Amino acid sequence: MAFDNIHLEKGMYHEAGRSFTQVLEQLDPSEGYRGTPLENTDAFQRQLKRFGIRVKGAGSDTVEKFFSTFESAVLFPEFLARAVRQGMDEANILPAITATVTRIDAMDYRSIYSVPEEADRSLAYVAEGASIPATAIRTREHLVRLYKRGRMLVASYEALRFQKLDLFSVMLRQIGAQIQAMHLEDAVNVLRNGDGNDNAAAVFTAGTSPISGEQGTLTYAQLVEFWAQFAPYEMNTMLVSNATMVRLLKLTELQNPLTGLNFQGTGKFETPLGASLLRTQAMADGCILAFDRRYALEMVQAGDVGVEYDKLIDRQLERAAITSISGFGKICTEAAKVLEV
């Protein structure tokens, strides 16, 4: 078949604007396999089949199988990248807190924003011949800061050659989870402190108007008062630490049987205020970061998961970097607020 005749080389990782899989797809389009046993595979998976490499399951091969020929060795960096991406996707809450994802092929990015006045938030009646009210959209003064997050894979080929790919994938997924946790910390920092454009989230403190009670307490009344500060936005997402999550779950109002049933059935906790409650180590205790996920945060990605493919292909595995470059920008400043209790 077509995938058996493709010549694999390291240069396929160098093509600007296209990933290794995209290069393979151009040479071996998946559309040509409709109605065949390979219909649900992509070009990379078909190359694994070509060289008889099983990457998962009880019968998974060893790392050594990738290096049986030079061409099969070319597939190894993509295998690593896919396993790392899988780890990044597992338990990833970034899709639940970002309004949009922007992918760029550069290290500099300037976002846009709009801060409408109260009169701009309503569609006023426009008389015949009169000017239409305008909402100004501007570029940010400062660039969105992109962070290169990654881990170093430190292992020799001799140490890995007889390891099962299934087990090796577990280690790679763990690396991906660690990278994703660092990106989440960056996202939380931007939501709370802004992206350098004077757009930090407003902070409300228990015991200080308009929040009742006193510092150190957490009541349902405080949550309602905090919720009321979001108009015209909607408080639909809350990020908290593990300790704060425990305090919230102890509130009588959050022990509604239907709320608990949903949590037990799906693992997703919805507060009586209609906001999704997400737990993360990126949040400090005694602090609730709430926002309207439709308008608060933009994620900016520069490329895909990167690996040092030259070292990996040539079996020099002693130190190979696995990286991901992402940054975050605030879209609407008033869409995110902080409650300290």
C-alpha cells in the first residue's frame, strides 16, 4: 500500500508551519483509506504498522524496535511527543477555563481587548441618519508573555532499549502532566494578576463591603454576595485549592442531594450558583478565583510539543528536552474576580 513506499528522514521534522504528522498526511492522505481496515488510523499510525511496532497493550514492543532501521528510528520523536501530549490532555482543566486558543508561529504576540462603557453594553435605538454607537477594540500595550515549559529526558539508549513501550509511555505521560500543571499555574497567575497590561482581577475580602462576615469565615451568603459582583458577566467557573474545596463542601447549602448526586455520578461539582467548581494545586488556600470562562482568558500556543529529534533518532538519549511553549492573555478584565476568605 502507499504507506509502505514513503521514505522517512529527519528533515520531515524541519518543515516550517507543519508537524511531522502533517507532512506524513500529505504523502499518505487518510482519505484514501475510507472503507478499509485502516480507516480509523492516521499517517503516523500506519507507519507504525508498516514497521510492525506495537506501542501499547500486553504485546507492546520494546524501545529497541524503533531503532531496527534508520527509517523506523525517525518515528521515535513523534512517538514521544504523542505520549507527552496524552499526559497533558489527561485531567487537563485548561479547556474548561479558556475562552479561546490562539496558535502562532512566533515568540511575540499582542492581544486585543475591549473595555465598553455602560452605555456601550446595550443596543440603543438609532434614529434615522444618526451615528451608530461604537465599541472600540484595541491592541494591548504589552506583549503576551510566552513561557517555555519542559522536562529533560535523561536516559541512555542502553538503559531503555529493552523497556516495553507501554511502560515507557507511562513515564512520558507523567512528563506531559507535569508540563501541563506548569501551564495551569501560568493561567491562574494571569487570571489573578493580569498579563502585564494593568488588568489584574478585582479582589474582594470577607468582612469588607460588599462581602459580609469576617476574615477566616466562609458562608453561603458570602458566595452570593461575590456572585452579585459579576454583572453583566456570569460567574460560571471557580478555581480553589484542596483545603478551600473542603470548606466549600461543608457548607449546608452545597450539600443539596441533587448537587451531590451529580458529583457522585459524573465527578463534576456544580455549585447552587451554577458555577463549575474546579480544584487545583495552583490556587492558594483561602482564596477563590471566579470568572466568566467565555470572556476571561486567551491561551496562546507557539507550536506543538517539541522534542530534540536529532538526538533521539541518533540514539543519543542521554539528555533530550521535551518542551511546550504557551502563554495567556486577559481578554475582559472585569470577567475575573478574587474572593479572599
